[in-house]
Amino acid sequence: AEGLRVELKKSHSPIRVTTLYPGYIRTAINEKVENAPFIVDTKTGCHAMVKAIESEKPEVYVPRWPWTPISFLLKRLPVPVLSRLF
């Protein structure tokens, strides 16, 4: 997405690229999963994705809560800490 974003900007294209990082969204694939504390229904997840794309931000976590703060922490935690968590 970064390369495409740069090329479009260089060519003065009106097209914007948004990278979506979806969290847990209830779908037919995971409908039988019982223990999913941060899962959202399909309508909520899709609404959040459309809103994120319309915002024209380069990167968006969907839904924002709790995935934005979680991703912030995961990117900054040392590997030994991550290996104990996962």
C-alpha cells in the first residue's frame, strides 16, 4: 500500500489509499467462536471500514477501539515480552 500511495501522490492522482487493519468481525467463518471479547458484528465492522476509507487516512484499525491502542503497544513491546504474551 505504501508504494501505491507514493506513486499516486507523485502523479497528483485524486485517488487515495487507505490500509485497513481489521480486528475481529463476526462472519460465517467465525460464527461458532464463543470466546472473542473484542468481536463486533458484521454491520458494525463494515460501517467502520467505510467510515475509515472515507476519512482518507493512510492507515486505520477497524474498529478503532481497542485495536488502535493494542497495535500501538504491540509495535513497541520488545520481542521477549511478546513471546511471553503469545
